[in-house]
Amino acid sequence: MALTKDFKDTVKSRMERDPAFREELLKEGIECLLTGDVDTGKAILRDYINATIGFDALGSATAKSPKSLMRMFGPKGNPQARNLFEIIAHLQKKEGFHFRVQAVR
């Protein structure tokens, strides 16, 4: 089911006014990637990027084509680890925090 424009606008509006929500969405996207749910992780990061920095600005910051970035995070995209980690590092820097991986049993 495709997301409606109203839903996307609602998420974007919430992200603009709620830094904790924005941080949790980024965290959730990264956790999905790390646990092997790559499709969900890419979808969450795509929504995060659209609602925050945007693909044009991310492309300028990472010296990558915005269209290439959109394809990477699309349903059929398969980003290389190097590109993915560079983008995640940039998003963390832009937000002003960084994540640490912690092993849990």
C-alpha cells in the first residue's frame, strides 16, 4: 500500500518539530539494516532523508547523484556498504549525535 501525501506531510511535520522523533526514526532505520531487514531499513531511511535533508542536499554533501541516492534507497536498490555507511555517517553528523553498536544477548 502506497503512503498518501497527507501521511508523508504529517511525518515530515512531526520530524521538523520533534527532534526525539527524528532521532528515533533514524535509529530504527539503522537497527533494521543491522538486523537484516534491509528493505524496511531502506524505506525508513528514505522517508527520513525526504523529511529532513532531502536527496539533493545529501547528494551535494556526499558527492553522489541525488537520483542515484534515490535508487539506492528504493525498493529494488542495493547500496554498497561503503555508500550506505558514508550516508549514515553524514546523517549522524547532521543531527549532532552518533550511534554505538552494543551487543545484547
